[in-house]
Amino acid sequence: MKVIVGLGNKGLKYAKTRHNIGFEVVELLAHRHQINMNSRKFKGLIGQGFIEGEKVLLVMPLTYMNLSGEC
């Protein structure tokens, strides 16, 4: 299993900025590979699925980037 964590900052203030590139990458992977990001655990949004036959865990910490270690 691989874990892919996309860092970002929550809120409209950071939407579409360099601060949210990690979120955008995770959202793109989830969309392309039909992975539902529907679980909230450990202060993050989490989705499980497969990419090229490999089980993956996609994670978007819901804390600010400087606090992403909490997730």
C-alpha cells in the first residue's frame, strides 16, 4: 500500500494558489481513479482505492499546512 498525502490550506483564501497544489494533485488522482474522498479521520479527508493495481490511501490534511503533522 502507498500513502499519497497532498498538503494544502483550507478555505477560499488559498483556493487555486500554490499553497494548495497538494490538494489539487490528490483531487485529480481521486477523480482519475474513481476514488471517493469520503472518510474523515485523523484530522484529514481520506480515500482508499487502487492506482495501476496498487492499493493507495489518498490523504488531504484538514489542518493548515504548518500543522499537517497532526493529521
